[in-house]
Amino acid sequence: MRVPQVKIIQPLEEQVKRLRVAAYVRVSSDSEDQLNSFSVQMEHYTGLIKDNAEWNFAGIYADEGITGMAADKRESFQRLLKDCRAGKIDRILVKSISRFARNSADTISVTRELKQLGVSIYFEKEGIDTADMGSEMLLSMLGAVAQEESVSISRNLQWGIRKRMQKGEYVTASVPFGYSYIDRTLVPNEKEAAVVRDIFQYYISGMGMQEIVNELMRNGIQPPRKAKEWCISDIQYILTNEKYIGDSLLQKKLTVGEFPSRRVKNDGDLSQYYVENSHPAIIEKEVFAQAEKLIEQKRLTGSVHSVYPLSKKLVCGVCGTVFRRKTSGREFDTTTWVCRAHYLNTEKCPMKPVTETEIHRAFCFLYNKLLLHKTVILEGLLQDLQEIKRRDQCSHPDVIMMNRELLESLKQVHFLTQLHSKGVLSTDVYLERRTALDKKTAELQKKLLSSQQTNKLDEVIGQTEKLLSILYEGTPVTRFDADIFEDIVEKIEVSHEAFCFHLKNGLHLLEKR
């Protein structure tokens, strides 16, 4: 039997790789000496990393005064994760688990993801290094303790806030349009305050909410919350917000759940506190009362619009033609909507007319279901959309750079074609180089197309956030509300069996007939 010959190949000497080390710093909002503590931590970790000969300084990522329970609100923390995913960091230093994430589920999720990316975390206080495979169970246990601590802190903070509400001392951090937050109080922002006064004057002079929206957009007035445009819900919010007369209704919303927690409308579950003269007024109480009375009158009689709310919104599910409005009856008290194609020729389209009452009833059913199930339907959708956006941002370089590269590729193609036509380049060389350039151009165009889709995704996310804000402020409806309809519905596709509501955030929901 022939003995196999084995040749041993010795490994190369392993080169010492300098780790790219970053630190994450967060100071609790309840810290008495927040800024000093913040600077001390910054100085500590900067010196610690730079003094280690085996480490390269990869930066300090710091969040000030933000609760650890909501990771998505910590901008520097999200930037840290993004840089880790981009392969810029090998190791993270952090003071403690509670400074990293107080939600044990988030702690484990993030550390596992980073571990898969080859990034280790060292928790200084607990002495835990995630580079050690045996640390995960201990990390889970300590994370649970930190989570419970966070719940306790949150409850204490809520208790303190409610006590301040009872004394009339609490000033909400939510700043309404028309105000600025200065020295822990609301102060009129004169530029925005003038717009608020105009809105009240427009409304009490007889303009509808949609007309006011059109007027503001026509005058180029910047909408609240950095939105792209004004909407009816913005006008309604301003006209009904007691803060514009210098008063404050506290605890309009309450926090339910713990992990994750969410804000919901306070429908009598907890006490509310009405504080008079809590800050300077923008609107006189008489003007506010006048607007309030007018809103109530319109609510009882139905909203009046210069254009019918359903106009250009109803589309035939059979032929795709827009519906038209038609009245009948002795007193013209019966309103129907009919497919234009069917109206002109019943043989061309079999879709029969539908009563306005049926459409209104279907919308009320749809809105109330959305109101009831908003957390399941919309918050889950919003999280999915944000995750898709995050992945897209990680996979695509800067759009400007891609456009420059595409332009350069096209210039090279043009130049190459000229050289070939003049006989400077042979056909073989021309085809070889042209093929490579065409491939590069196609890849860049594909990336740019994907980037454009990301921009569209931003719009969908914005519309979904807007829809959620409308629903959180809303209450169940028993009759058709034209303002709400205008804010959330793009169009309705009518079929024999159902109404398909196309919402402005791209969501399609069916309501059976």
C-alpha cells in the first residue's frame, strides 16, 4: 500500500490588526449635572482609545438628554449602527448596558447583529465583552434588570409630570405652530403667529378649511412640522387648540404599554387639567369662541365645500372611467354617482349608479376600523417602510456622485465613438471598451432608479405618519366627514361587490357593498 505524502504548509505570521474603536455616550435627561457628565465621558473615552497602541480612534457617538427606551429617537446611536453596518467600526465602548439600551430585547437584538458584523461591545460597568461567546446569557439577564430599572424611572417621571400638571406648572414640550419654546414657556413666534391670526380670520369670514389650505399654499406659507404642504387637519388643529388663547389642557394623551410604549388619546382614562393664562395668547377668546361655534354648526349640518368631496375621486372598477354626480327626485334630494361611460352608453359599461349615502356609509365604516386598528395596520406598516428605507440607504452611495459617474461614462462613450470613427481605435478594441462602459452605465442607471424609488418611499412614509397623526387625534364618526375624507383618501375604485379605498399613503383597503 502506497503511503500518502503529506506536505505541511506553515501559516503566515499573523499581522497585528489595529481595531477601529468607537465609544457611545449617553447622559440621562434626569441627570442633575448633565453637561459636565457628558464632557467627562467624552474626555474619558477619547483618551482611553487614543492611548491604546492597538486601537485606532473611530469617533465618539453621543446623545444628550434622551431616554434610552426609544432607540429610534437617538440620532447618534442610529448613526453608530449605520457606520457599523458600513464596516467602519470593529469595537464599541460604552459605560453600561443601561446607557446602551434599557430594553433587553433591543440590547440582545443589536448585540447579535453587531456580532454577526464582527463588531464587539465592551460594557465597562458590568465588565461584559460581547467578543466572549459566553457573555450573551449574562447580557440578557443584566439587560432585563436594566429594562425594569427603566420602567421604574419612567413611572417616576410620569408621576412627577402629573403632580406638576395638578399645580399648573407643567409646560408641554410639544410646541404648536405659532409658538417657540423659550425658557420653559411658550412664546409667540410673530411670523407664525400672524399666519394663525389669518387662519382664524379666514374661517370666521366664511372660508372653508380646504379654501384656507389653498390660500396658504398659494401665498407660499411654510406648513407646520416641515411637511411639504398644508392639509385640512392642520387647519382644524389650529382652530380647535386652546393654546392659542393662552390656556393649556394637559394630559390630552397618555402612555400605554411598556415595551413598546405608545401614546394614545386620553378618553377619560386619566384626569385632565385645564390651566388658564399659562402663556401669552395669540388669539382673543371671543374670536376663538366664534370659530368654535362655527365649527359646531358645520358639524351638525355637514361640511360645506365649493366642490363636492367625491368629485374626481370615484373611478369605475370595470372600465376605469371617472364617475359624475347626479341628483333626482321631486325635491332633488336623492344623489347618485354614475360611471360616465355607463351614463352615455349602458352597453359600453354595465356598472350601475351608486348612491352617495352608500359611499358615505362605507367611508365611515372604513375610518372607524382604521381608528380601532391603527396600531396593528399602520404602525407595523410604518416600521416596515422605515426598515426598507434603512436598507436602501445602506446599499446605495450618494446620488450626486452616481450622476457624476453616469455623466462621465456617457462622455467616455461619446469620445470612444469619435476615436473609432476616425480610425484611431480598431473595431476590436472599441467593442471591448464600449461593452465595459455600457455595463457600467447600466449599473449606474439601475442604482439611480432604485434611489428614485427611495425618494418615493420617503413620501409614502410621510403620508403614513400624517395618517397616524390624524387618527390619534380623531374620534369615531357616525356621519360622513368631508375634511377627514379629503385628508386621507386619494380615490375610490367602485366595483359591483366592493369599494376599494386608495389612501394617500398607498394603502388599498376594501369595504364590501
